[in-house]
Amino acid sequence: MKIKVGVMGSAEENAPTKLREKAAALGRAIAERGVILLTGATTGLVYTVGRAAHDAGALHIGISPAHDEREHAERFNLPTGACDAIIYTGFGLKGRNVVLVRSCDVVLFIAGSIGSLNEFTIAYDEAKVIGCLIGTGGVADEAEHLIESFQKPTKASVFYDDDPVKLLEACLASL
């Protein structure tokens, strides 16, 4: 069975060029390794990863909070173009996050805010292989401190790197 790598993170659409370049490099690396990409079918840096992976030949499956394509586009204002298929959960954002994270073998974080924090805590509690692309801000940069603050050991394996290719390789090697 193919490995499923999830990418979570910033949905901010005006990210600096440097971050968009790292996101695109991560997407291409995912495609080169022949793994399946799972995302929240969202905007921003995650969309950039998805578009790059899709364009490089990866299978990109989006997990939507909406119950159908119309709600996905109109209520949540989310794109469809970078995904090969979208699974409409109808569970809202937090419910979608549980489905998304639990479906992944590896969960990678690029930047990220409150929604990504929710995904991170699910991944950590579910003992996933987690990769944080440091230097991108948000959850990815704060994860190590958060884990220390949690004072709750889990069997999660957490990797940190500022190079998207090295981060992906470390996470995949740990499976």
C-alpha cells in the first residue's frame, strides 16, 4: 500500500516568496517519492504544496470540511484545482482535521495557525510521524516548545528541519 503524507499549515494566500518556494519544493519532493499527498483541500502554502505535487505527477487527495463541492467553494471559499479527488466529509473544519490526520502515515507542517495547531495536537496524540518545516513560522516553529509544554509523552516521532526535502526523507525513513 502506498504511503500517505499529509501536509498541514498556513492557508494564508499572501505568503512571502521564500515560503512559497519551500512549499513548492516540498510538493515536488512528495511527487518524486511516489507517495500520496493528503491535504485539507485549502488555500495558501498548503495549496502551493498541492499544486506543485499535482503538477509533478503525485496523487493529491483533498479532505474537505464541506458536505459537497458547492459548500466547499461557496461557504468555505476553498479551491478544487490542485486536487485529483476531494472527499467531502461534511464534518466542518475540526471534524475534517480528525479525518485528515488519522488518514496520514506522515503529517508535515509548514507554518500554520490555530487550525494547524488543532491538526498538530491530533497528530501528536495519535502517535503519528510528524515533520515540522522550521523557519516557516507558526506551528512548525513552535512545535518543539509546545511538546515540552504538553508534558504528555506519546509515541509520536517528531522531526525538524528547514529543508523540505531532508524533512520529508527523515520522516519517510522512520516508517
